Amino acid sequence: MFEVTLTAASQVVKASDPTKLKYKLTNIQLEYGMMRSEKLADEARSTYSSGKEFAYDHVHLEKTIPFKRDTDKRLDIKVNAQRRSMKVILFLFMEPYSARAWDSEKYVFPDLTKVRVTIKGSPNILYNNGIVRTDLWAEARRFFERKKIK
Amino acid sequence: MNLKLFLIGDRFGLLVDPRSMADRTMHGSGTRLVNTTDGVQLELERTGTSSGNLNCQAFVISHSQFNILGNQLQSVQF
């Protein structure tokens, strides 16, 4: 069984009378591949019945923290998701949602000056007092330099 | 999931990488947060500029696994 949740029409289409909006999705298809070799099919069947694991990345919106741009100069955020292997915490800063003027690809830089991370009560060994603007190049350079410049 | 660098438009993301080993490509190389109440604590300091409100969305991305047994979904672990 598949469950698909669609967003309200007012978030998708624009018109002068927002109470009469509609949209429909057509041609939704399920893609699948087919095995034509009996041997391979038997192999797959036995794998799926005897146990098969798939590894993937699970993405979850943990929380949304609203703040004021001019007065909130410090944000304390606690993330305590119970995970066996937390890979990344990603923060995106967006202007409050208004259906009529919303740029889904606009992620604002909130004028950060310092980021301090404490994991399970232990502070970061390199940046105990937090990472500030002048530390960023050392961390970010690996994305910009293809090779080491000698 | 791979990191990609986008340098166009209004796109900023703050990414905290709590890997527990040098190789971040390995499945399960992240931080284990099980039976802990401390979790991850973040302090962000900023200068107050411009006006209006912003929403900070915190996404948690974790290595997960789903298991199939007897042709059926048996469990999802993350």
C-alpha cells in the first residue's frame, strides 16, 4: 500500500480567489524492473525470504525554531534524536512561510558569528569555545581546493 | 548522500558533521545517540541585522537500514 500526502492547493497554484483553487496530478506511475531469468528470480526470491538489508540515509525535520532577526542574537538548540548513527545535522534558515511569495530555494545567511557544538556533554576538542569566522577557512578549504597547492 | 557545493543564489546551510571516524562515507560512521539525555547542544551566536522573523529548521540525517525477511518489511532501524 502506498500513501501519498499532497499539499493544499493554496500552496501550489495562485489565483484571485484562493477559496476555489484546485490542482490534480495525473500520470503517477510506479516504476519497476522485471527479471526474465528464472534462475535470477529464484535467487532474488530466496534472498528476500531469508533476509535482506538495505542501507539508506534517513532525513528528519527535527524541529523548527523561529527567531527575530534583529534581537535574537543567540540561539540555543538541543537536538536529542535517538539515533544509532547520526550522520549530519543540517540547519536551513528560511523566511517565514507565506504561500503567495515563497522562494523554495532561498536559504538566508542569518549573520552567524560563532557556532559551538557540544556532543553528549563533551565539547569539541579543536574548537572548545566555538568556531568563529576566522576558523572557517581551515574547515571549508577542502571543498575549494582540488589539490594541495605546493 | 553526497555533499555538493552550490555557490549560486541565496543558499546557505549550516552543516554539523558529528562523524565518529575519519571515513564519513562508511555507513554507521556517525555519532551514536542512544539512551542519552544530553544529545547534541548547539549555541549559535549572531549579529542582529535587518528586521522580521526567520525560521531555523534543524534536519537530522542518520544512517539507517531496513530489513526484509520472509518477503516482508521486518524492521526499520535508525
